[in-house]
Amino acid sequence: MFCLIDDVFLQLQLNKSQFSVRWCLQIKKNYNFPPEKMIWRRKLLTPATFLIIMMKVFTGHTLTCHPAAYQIGNECCPMCPAGSRVKTDCTEFRMTSCLPCLKGTFVDKPTGQKKCFDCTNCDEGLGLKVKTSCTTTSNTVCEPLEGFYCIDPRGNNCVAAQKHTICHPGQSINQTGTAFTDTVCSDCSNGTFSDGTFTSCQSHTQCESINLKLIKPGTSSTDAKCGEKSSNVAVPVTIPCVLLFLLMSAGLVYWFYFRKKKMSFREAEKTQVQPFSVNLR
């Protein structure tokens, strides 16, 4: 028994119990042959027919399954829906049987696999956290931790992330880091400064412009330091203060000198010889 299509006989690698009209219809569907070109008949196998059959077999065109089916041997079995897996394959006499995926596993599309896929783990050591939890029909979606950006994106998922670059003193943040881009730093030019947290370098304070005196020049990481200017009024006040201090100092020196001299004079009086007395009995 053969299927005659456009005067060409095709034979599937099936046993006699599997020959039926449905195989011819399957071939018609796969190769888009119109019904009038399909003839089901018994015919003797000629050498030319045998050669065509062998060519079909070795070129892999003996059976083409529908996108919603998978091939097992010479059978096209219906796939299990998303969220489930194949328990037993179909046969000529029974349909495919399926089992739901267990917790921690998933299948996101119809499948002919007998095992569900393991859910992805968002590893904090790789700078990741869970954005969307895993279900039986979808895998876990990971995203970078705060202060990290993705260095290995896979669709809407992130496989690995890296910490944002930290701008140093003398640099400004030219572009703030996001979940998918790193921070961009820029060096400050002469006359400007930044402590590393500014979004732009700031100009040094001009002390003279605000009537102050420059105490310490600015650097690329610090601003200039300003102080009050010395006033001419302070000169006449300072001179009397200095003179008063000198007079007080001189007075103290004189007082100590006079006191010391007076004490020395008293000591000298005490050491003078006292008049002696005669003890008469």
C-alpha cells in the first residue's frame, strides 16, 4: 500500500498495522498537495518507485510534524502545554500524557520534553536581585542591585551585574549610572573643584570679589578659603595696647626687683651681731 502523489509513490517506514489513510492525509498537509492529486491505491513496487522511496527516506522527508507536535519514531505526538512536561509519549492508540511542572521548575512554551527547566537563581554575589519570581510557565527575571548595572543582559533578564564606578575628589558625575549603564566621571578643569559627588565642577570662590582676603587657594577637590581683611582702624588701637602692655611689664619687673631688694635688706639686719649680756651670780 502506497500514497500516490503527483504520480510519485511514497512509503513511510511503518509496519503494516500503521498503514492508513491518515498518513496520506498527513503527507498531503505537510507538502500542501491538493486533494485531487492524492490517490490511495495498491500498486506493485517498480525500480523507479523504489528509488524515489529510498531518496525520500534518506533525505529525512518521510515525516514532518505540525509545529504543535513533536516526533517520536514515526509518530507525531501533540506537545504538552506550557507549565507541564511529557509523562508518556503518544502511540497510534493513545494521546500524549502530561504532568505539571514542580515548584522551582518551569516550561514557558508547549514542549515534547520529559523534564521541566530549573528556575534561575538571582545571585546577590553577581549583583542581582529578583525582579519577577519564577512560575511554572515563566522563568525568574533578575535585575541589578541598587548601585549596580547589568553587564550581561539577556532579553529582559540580567545574568550578571557590576557596581557603578565611584567618582573621586577632583571629578564630577557627568552621567549618573542606571540599571544598564555605568556612571561616567569627568576631571575638573583649572579653577574648578568637586568632591566627587557634584554633577558638575564648581568654580573657586573669588575672595576679592566679596571683599575678603584669600587664605588658602582652591584645588581640584576643594574650594578656596577666604578671611576678613585687616582694617586701618586697628593700627591706632593696637599701638596703645602694646604700650600699655610694655608699661605693665616694666612695672611688674620693678616691683619684683624692689621687693627682692627690700627682703635682702631685712635679711642683712637680722644677721647683725646682737649685744651680749653678762650673767652675774
